Amino acid sequence: MKYRRIRDLREDADLTQKQVAEILHCSQQVYSNYELGQRDIPTAVLIRLAKYYNTSTDYILGLTDIKHI
């Protein structure tokens, strides 16, 4: 799963896909596609997710295992 970490971050925050989609101003289906790796996450969305979860884009992308910045 390409973007497993965004699912893990969402679940750790006790959020639904729909709630995160609303935060990102996209549909639940689009967000689901991000989690499943069926759609690449645009840079602006990646940055928004990192800021929301107080983590780095590198963590979300799997380039580091350091979760919090």
C-alpha cells in the first residue's frame, strides 16, 4: 500500500475518510484513492496533511520513520 501512513495517521486521530476529505476540500472517494495508492497525492495536499498531523512530508512518503517534527 503506497500511502499506508496517511491511513495510519487518520486512524490514530480517530478520523473517518469523510472527515479528512472535508479538511482537504475533496470528496471521500478522492481521499480513499490517496490511501489506496490509486491516485498520487498532489504536493499541496501532501503539505496540508503533514501540517494537519504535525509530521513531515518525508514521513508520509516513507522517507523517514521519524513521525513528529
